[in-house]
Amino acid sequence: MTKKFDPAPRDKLAVDPKKAMELDEKFSQLEKGLEETFPASDPVSETQPKPSRY
């Protein structure tokens, strides 16, 4: 009986691919927001502010 060849063990310190894709999507949304507001003095926010009471 032969063992199955495993060229390299799983890297425990590697970034999770799903999390990396989420971060890439968030980064691209921020970049798009920056392009649409350039030139402006207010920075783009990652989150939306809370609704006002008034």
C-alpha cells in the first residue's frame, strides 16, 4: 500500500481566502468612493453614520 503524495502541508499562518476576498471587496468599494468624491476635503467613511433624531 502506497501513501498519497502530499507536496506541502497546509499553511496554518496563511490568510483565509474568503476573508481575503471580503477585504479586497471592501478596499475596492473605498477606492470607488474616493474616486467619486475627488477632490474633496472630507474623507470617505467605511461605515454609515447613525440616523439623526431630527
